[in-house]
Amino acid sequence: MSLLVVGSVAFDALESPYGKVERTVGGAATYFAVAASFFAPVSLVGIVGDDFTQEDEKIFRGRHIDTDGLERATGKTFFWAGRYSQNLNERVTLGTELNVFAEFKPRLPEKYRASKYVFLANIAPDLQRDVLQQVKKRPKIAALDTMNYWIERSNAELRETLKHVDILMINDSETRELSNEHNLLRAAKHIFKMGPATLVVKRGEHGAMMVDKRGVFCVPAFPLEEPHDPTGAGDSFAGGFMGYLAGCGNKSDASLRRAMVYGSVLGSFTVEKFGLDRLRHLKRSEIHARARHFVKLTQFKL
Ligand code: AMP
């Protein structure tokens, strides 16, 4: 079933102990769309500048990604630069240039307005709400990602937007900051009062945790001997998670748990290489093989 994503399409400059890339296609919506398109057709809403070439757009071609909602504006594409620490756990942002993103007013093509699954990637909360309002009927699942920047600077707008979403997918520091609670289970209770009935906390190399009224489900991160670049792992997780749910068309507890595993699978592939290099050549058979590996990874007898 149709899965809509709105968020950044970018050029990234990346540095980790494993190497450096001066300029590569990135952006939260890009990682999400590529990851999700293995499971369901994706409709992309975003903006790029006139420096974003046909060659750059190839990342979306040959996949089930509709880019009619990708606006092309005069100017430069959003640019982000980041550097990772030796153990890849810390990241410093070296620069963010909003460029055409600064004036972005998302407009949904008519055919996107019936989307049943919506993912609001990390952008200004009022733009996220604007997108949700353009969807005609309340989606089966609306999920949202955000970051400390918006929690601090647009708290009221974020809280207003959260009233309209089902799943909040953020990392642990964002969870703590949004809820003013150190303990993640207590944080979840605060977040449920804000609107979302499900909280998915992305915890990097510690995996991910889902909390809802039925309880808690945890999935590990896939153990990798040589991770190279964590950029986009969270967005790829979200893509695997939402893509799986849109593909299977239901939101039972069993489906949500499998979605957590497919999220972790897609996130793990992303960090294996720089930027989108690993997802670019990923095959469905590899995804399913790794998902089966997760069964082995977490099985035990009592
Ligand atoms: P992640 O590693 O999941 O945080 O996502 C990294 C991606 O987010 C990169 O490809 C960046 O282009 C994009 N990004 C970084 N900062 C921002 C921002 N402030 N707004 C939107 N996208 C961003």
C-alpha cells in the first residue's frame, strides 16, 4: 500500500575513521525511500536545487519510488557535513546549509493525497503537520521523526503535530529531552499523553526498542565487524520499518515486531558502507537472509 515520505534530499560530506567522501547524495527522505522501496511503493516529497543532476537522481530510478513530489528549485541543494569519532558512536555536524530547503513549502501531488502510510522525516514540525493535513483521510499509520533542534526551538509546534501521529521514532537522547525523563519506559508514558500510541526508540549499536500499551519489544543491532558510516542508519531503520508495515497492510503486534526486525536489517546494511553505497546494490534476498539471521541471533531456550 502507498507510503508517503517527506523530508530532506541532500548532498552530504562524510568523514569517519574508515574514510572520507566530499559529496554524496544523502538526506533523511532519500535513505528512507530507498530502504522502504524494497517492501512497498514510495511517494517522495522533498526539494532539490538545480545542482541535483539526472545522475544524482539515479538513486531513485529502477525502484518503486515516485519522485513527482520532488520539487526542483533554482539554487543549491540542502548540504550537510558530519564527522564520526573513532568508535562511530559520536558525531559532530561540521556544517548545515539549508539552501533551497529554507523556502520549502511541501505540496502533495493529488495522487499522493490518498496515502495510507505516512512518514514525516526530520523537518520543521509545522511543515510535517502541513503535509499530514494535505492527506485526505487519516492514514492507517502516520509516523514521525524529529531531532533535538526542533525539540528545543519549536517545542509547541512539535507538540501540536504529535497530537496527529501514531508512532514516534526517535533516538534515546531525543526521547529523554522531549519527555524530561531519563528512564525510557517512563518517558514513553509521557509521550503517549502527547498523542502517539507507539514509541520506537532508535539506540544505534544497542538496537531499538518499541513501547506501546501492550508492552515492550526490543531488537538488537546486527553485530558488524567493520561498520563504516552510520549516516542514515536511523532513516533506513524507519524505511525498513514503515516499508514492511505498508507492504503487509496490517498493524498487528506480530507485524510491528517483524517491522522492528526489518528496520534493524536495513539500518545494519546502511552502516556497512559510506552513504547509500550499500543500499544502492542491496538485493531482496540479502534482506531476507539477514532477517532470518535475526531469528537465530535472538532465539534461546528456557
Ligand atoms: P541520520 O544519520 O539518520 O541522522 O540522517 C542523516 C541524514 O540526515 C543526512 O543524509 C543528512 O543529509 C540529513 N540531515 C542532517 N541534518 C538535517 C537537518 N537539520 N534537517 C534535515 N535533514 C538533515
